[in-house]
Amino acid sequence: MPFPFVARLAAVAMVPYLLTHPATVHAEVPASGRIAVTVTGEGPDVILIPGLASSAHVWDATVAALSGHYRLHVVQVAGFAGTPAGANASGPVMIPVVEAIHAYVTANHLKAPAVVGHSLGGLMAMKLAIDHPADVGRLMIVDSLPFFGMTLGPQATVTQTTPQAAAMRDKLIGGTQEDYAANEPIVMKRLVKSDGPVAQAAVFAASASDRRVVAQAMYDDFTTDLRPDLARITQPVTMLYPWDAATGVPQAAFDGLYTSAYAPLKQAKVQRIDGSFHFIMIDQPAAFQAAVEAFLK
């Protein structure tokens, strides 16, 4: 079985399992058609960015745990988890979404918020820190790499990954939404180890996502290489990655991949969480929450 990151990135959805936490409000977002943001709690600002085909509700447990001490700004990418595609319906997705988050930070006068990003959201968070360093006070990356091609070897290039990424994008767009939705439960079995309502919600989110937006965002992810600019990130960084024997990949391979990926960031804390696939917050919620709280402190 491939690395969870390689298998495909996804997240959790707007479904009935929602956890009880303080009332949320929809924030003012500069018109872009790219994102929506929900704000909960009071205190220092924290931005939470979900991953590919993900609902903002992947962060519900985190919001419930932190909203008494922090103000949580939870991003929903348009077109994921059943939301309207908006401006993400055509053309690039990743960079415009990063710029929409930057516009949100600026419009709401957020001062160096902590930023947490999972999967594609982690790549977006890194790009935000590189292009707009004042937007990020500290950074947590959850199972994401600065370049997807690193899974093919340290010498991999965007030129090598682009044909495969283009083929995957074109296949998704050329198929039907029904076929895409029917395949997502198979994909998600490689990304979420656990079962139950929260895991089922993750499948629902992925299946409900607009395949066109997913296809383009996946292409953007696979053809973005942040390695040359990684050292420009000077903020404190925590990087979480999973490992589980059920993946069939040796622990040492995971350790080597992630530690080498973030070696240019001398200030980075790279931490493995065992017993988890790609969705650490679902498979190991207690360990994940402990890591988030340590990161914020």
C-alpha cells in the first residue's frame, strides 16, 4: 500500500456527526469565490485549512477543544465537500486559494495567526508562509510534503510528475460525478484507518466534492515544488506525520521521507504519530489534539 500522502488527499465533511462546540459565525471574506471562513471562540487567532476534497468539519474536535482559549478561523475551500465550486470551477485552484486566505488575513487585520494545514492545506499553509510571511506566526503541517514528487525519490522534478498529474486530472474531469463519488470509498480506505461516524463523514465529504475542483487541485498539488523556497520559512514549524504497520511500508521509510523533506527548516519539529493513516485527527484524535495544543503553547 502506498504512503497515505501518495494515495490521495481528502478530509472530513458536513454531516450529522458534528460535535458540540460554541456557536460559530461566518466571517467577512473578501469576494473571491474561492473560500468561506467560519469563526469560533475568542483569543489568539488560529487558521485551520483542510485538505483535498475536505470539509471544514474535519477540524470540529479541534475547534471544540480550543475555542475557549483561541479564536479559530476555519477555511472551507469552494467545491469541496458538497459546497458550490464558485471561482474554483475552472483554472488553477491552489494559488488562488492561498491568495484568498491572504486577503482574508489582511481584511480582518489578523496579526501573525498560527496556521494549521492538513494535506493540501499543509502545502497551502507553507505557500502562504513563503509568499506572505506576515500572515503566519507559527505553522503546523499535518501529513504534507513540500513536493509530492519526493515520494518518487529525492531527485524527482515537476517535469517528471506533470504527465501523471495531468492524466489523473483529465481522467477525473472526463468521467462522471457519479463514477467519481462511487470510487471515493475505495480511496478513503487507504487514508483513514478507523471506522465509525467520523470516518464515515470523511467518505461522505470526499464523495460529495466537485470532481472538477478536486482534479485541478490535485494537479496543482502534484506539480508544486516548494523545496527551493522552504528555507524562507522562518517561523516556528511543527510537522506531524503518521505511520501504521498496515500500510505495508517500513517505519524507517516514513521517517526518512519526512525528516529529509523538512531538513532545510532547522527550527522545525518533525513528529511521528503511530497507529494512523493520513487523517491523524480521525485515527488518533487524542494524540493529535495534544500535539496541536503543544504547538500553540
